[in-house]
Amino acid sequence: MEQGLTLEGKRILLIIGGGIAAYKSLDLIRRLRERGAIVRAVLTAAGKQFVTPLSVASLTGNPVHEDLFCLTEEIEMGHIELSRSADLLVVAPATADLLAKAAAGIANDLASTILLATDKRVLMAPAMNVRMWHHPATVRNVAQLREDGLLFVGPSDGEMACGEYGPGRMSEPMEILTSIAAALQPTSQVLAGRRVIVTSGPTHEPIDPVRYIANRSSGRQGHAIAAAAAQAGANVTLVTGPVSIPDPVGVSVVRVETAKEMLAAVKASLPADIFIGAAAVADWGIEDPVAGKIKKERGSGPPVLALVENPDILAEVSRPGEGRPSLVVGFAAETGNLIGHALSKLQRKGCDLIVANDVGPGTGVMGGSKNTVHLISSDQQEAWPLLDKGEVARRLIQRFAGMLGK
């Protein structure tokens, strides 16, 4: 981060959780104030075991807030005012307890009540033992918070105070400062007045009334792209297969089951300026789905399933002619020869750009919260680092807007 970066006049509400990493928050306050930020702090009861209210108040230059039921503040609904008056909320350290409360909507102390009452962006800087970070409950909570739109920085790998090594160390103050500066950047309305269609999730191709062919797509990337397009000012239609994640805010959602239904919904949503085919559409369906449940009969062997090729939505939308979107983007999820397969798909489908990603075993991309993508066009290839799917979506929308303007 540039040493000359300014946060002049930006109002930061810092929630300090109970962890040994709380000492880093004191340095973070100092660096924020050096850059002109106005810092107010909330110190949890556990946080006071690691840093004192006096030290925090001395560095912020403002009183420290600790008690949800402080009479002098709550007579004016102080927790609401705190949650709404900031430009950004930062939780550092964000303990497993604070993450769990925020994910579940629990509001039983000042910090958790503020997180529930705020209408501003929230940046979490997690810090905890590596086993706590990897625990299924924490994994679920983090995934839920990301879906709810919260931002994250870290945690980093390193040696813990407990002597263990792995992910769980809170990011360094300068790293958090970089993320704060990025979060405070105004959302650019680069797609204002544009129509965008996004497909997302898997399709379910019925075998019988209770069974179907599908894949492991969660829809996280497609939904994140739809949300980012809406935030960029676009009129967005999201055509989604069956998923278990929330609908993006400000987006018109059409729910479908099969590839044929998805194609029909896409055609009904045209015309559009941009089509983004992020859905993992099943390549094949069952030729004649059975009307009743297929029963397993002793000695009869497994049923023979005749497959038929599903409609090619990307190729249909890419076909030249009146009504073709100005920009057609496809996705390629591969487990090998990523670039070669993506280039082949670009040529076969006739689209303008392929976003390719490796979904092989061990990558955690399919169904996970992070992604590594390659942008493949007829004249360019570009590799991006591992990023949160929300950040991938924001960067893609900025890129698509630039391509549309050419």
C-alpha cells in the first residue's frame, strides 16, 4: 500500500474482539489516524482482557464504547447511532465467537447488536486457533457472512500463540489498512442503464420423480456476478438452477430446474447488453424420464439410462444475428488442460470471452468460497490469483464494462 494514501475524514468504527491479536488493533488505530481517518472503537468484554479501554481511547482520541445498556448513550439509541454513523465497520480481531454471532444474527452485547443494526459495509479480520478456523461451524459461518456481503481480510498462515501453525493469524495492520481503503472506494455505476443476464448454479435433469443428474455447483460465483452487476447499476436478470444460497439483492430472479427450462428463461429475458453463462449446465439429460419411482428389484440389475444431449445455451446465445448481446461470456470448469479446453470452447461456442477455472480434486473451487480464474479471448490470455468469489465478480464486472465500451 502506498504510504501517501489518505483516508481523510473517513469514519471507521473498529470493533475489537477478545484475542491475543487485539494488540495489533492498537497499531491499526495509529495507522488509520495517521492517514486522516476518524476512529471510534467498541471493545468487547473479552477484548478488555487483552487491551485496556484507556489505551484504545488514548489512540483514537474518542471515548471507548463497551456497554449495550449504557444509560447516557442508550437514551439516544447509541448502538443504532454507532452502527449508522460510520463509513465502514471493521472487526479486528474477528473471533470465532463474533463470526458466529454475526452469522446467526445474535445481538446480546454491544458489538453483536451493532453488527446486526448497521446498514454499512463490514470488514472482518479473523483471528483464532487453526483448529477453530477449520471447524465446520466456522466454515459455515464464514460462508454465510460472505453470502450476506461482508468483506474479509485474512487470516494469514503462521505460528499461533498456542504454539500451533497454520491459518488463523490476524492480518497485519498494513494489510487491513489496504482492505479498508479498497472497501471505502465508491461503487462505480459502470453498467448504469445496461441489461445483463446471468445464469448460475447447476441444472437437475430428472431420472424419475425422486432422482436426477446434477453436478456440484453451488451457484456462489454466478450469484456473486449478478450482485456485482446490480451494484454497478445494471438491470440484472439471474436465471438460476436449484441452489441453497440467498438471492442477490436488487436482482430479478428466475428459478429453473433443467437445461431446457434454463434456455427458455434466457430467451425470454433477451434482449440484453451482456450475457454471462456462469451456470454449470448438465451436458446430458435422460431421454425418457420415468413417471414413477424406479424400484430396485432383486436380480434385475441396474436400469439402463438412455442419455440425450441437452441444448447448448451458450452457443444459442452466441449465434450471430439480430438480438445477440454485445458481449457474450462463457465459463469453462475443467480438471485438466485448462487453457486448451477453454480456447476450444471459445471457438466452438462463438462467444467473446471464456472465464476458465480449475475445479479438479483439491482445488475447493466447486462449491467453495474462492476461485482462481483465467480470462481467455481470441487475442489474449490472463491469469488471476486466488480470490474470494465476490472479488472475482467485482473485477469481472469492471472488465466486462470496459469491453462493452470499446
